[in-house]
Amino acid sequence: MSIDEKKLSPEQIKMKKGIQNTGRIIGFNSSLVIGILIWLFTKEIYPHLCYLFAIASLPATYWISNATYVSLKASDAKCKDCGADFSVNHTNKEKNFLSAIPKRSETISGRAISGTNEGKNIITVRTWTEEKYEVINTYTCISCKASRRTKSFKTVVSGQQSNKIYR
């Protein structure tokens, strides 16, 4: 990214540096994971070369994941109205409750082998509530003050309980 920082406000510079720092962290973590996976999969086949393969993959994986993350986030942070770089901020999140639906499931877990319920099926009864929410996110440009809203839906499972009954 060759954006002149002299043209950016302090808020935009802070956003740019935050995106770049997060990209570095993601690049480092993904290169470690890929390096370890390459070592694990090649250590049996190439006992001595597996270290070379793993080490050689580190910079490439770091660069690819860092560059991908930074370019995606930079394009998200660019205002579509005025074209200002690193100017779109997440300013508000509203969660509106839509519905709560009680749910129930029964599964046979086995048979009782002793006691007063000997020979009966053990049934696990699971109950929960599915809550639906409408989520409205607001994004605002710090340069031109244009705002954009996105709407999505989220389902949350709450109040899970599990009981065993005999039949």
C-alpha cells in the first residue's frame, strides 16, 4: 500500500496501523500453523528435509496471509462515496429481538440394565430456546460523514437442558 500518510488524518493513520498490525499477527500465526503442518506431514517421508520444507514455507505463508488480510480490510475501510482510504469505521450495532422458539429433541441412549426401570429405554430429552435477532451494523466515513447500514440475522441457542427419562 503506497498511500501517502501526510494526506491521512490521525484517525485514518490509527486505522491503517491497526489493520497492518493485525495483518502481521495473522501472518505470523498462519505461517507457524502451516510450517508445523508441513513438518508433521513430511517428517516420516523426508526425515532431514522436513525442517527445510517447514522453514522455507514460513516467509511465503506470512507474506500471503498478511497481504491478503491487509488488502481485504483496506478495501473494506475505503469509502465508496468519497473514495477516502482508511476512513470507514464501525460506529453502531443494534440487536433487535425477533422471536424465541422453544425446541425439544428426544434420543434413545440405551437400556436400563438394573433397578426399578430394568429393561426400559433410557431416553435423553434435550430442550432449548432458539432466539432470533436482527442485527443492524452502521458504518460511517470519517471524511465525508456518509453512513451505510447492513442488516443480518442471528440465531442464538439459550437455556439448554438435558434430562434422562425411562420408557
